[in-house]
Amino acid sequence: MFVQKITTSTTLAVPESANDASVQGIICEVDSSAGAVTITLPAISAFPGLPRFQINVIDVGGVAATNNITVACNAADLINN
């Protein structure tokens, strides 16, 4: 899995190896200590060779109950569809 550290609202970067079937997904280590964070997913077209791609969000700051971590889809894409 590819690991990405996130501290501010961002559009998730797509690793170059994203279309390699051996890459199972992305782990987002999110620290929302400084404020709420929104992670916007990349367009599904960024993963043309894969039917599914897993993204795990981990609250490494331990304050997501106060400073929320939100996952938003890109444009017309759907989550878990």
C-alpha cells in the first residue's frame, strides 16, 4: 500500500503505481490537530486498470471527534458503488 501523510484539506494524490495490480490501495495518515480536514478522492478515471481501489483513513492525530476528517468524492463519482 502507498502511504500519504495529510495535515490540511487536499485532493488525494494518485501514486504512479496505482494501476499496478500489486498495489492494493492508499493509507491516508491524517492529522487534524490544526483543524478539520477534507480529503477529496481522485477521479475514478485515474484508476483505469482496476475495478476497485481501497483507501484507508487513519486518525493519527487522535482528534477527529473534534476536528472532523471528511472523505468527499470527485465530481460525479460514487463511493462504494
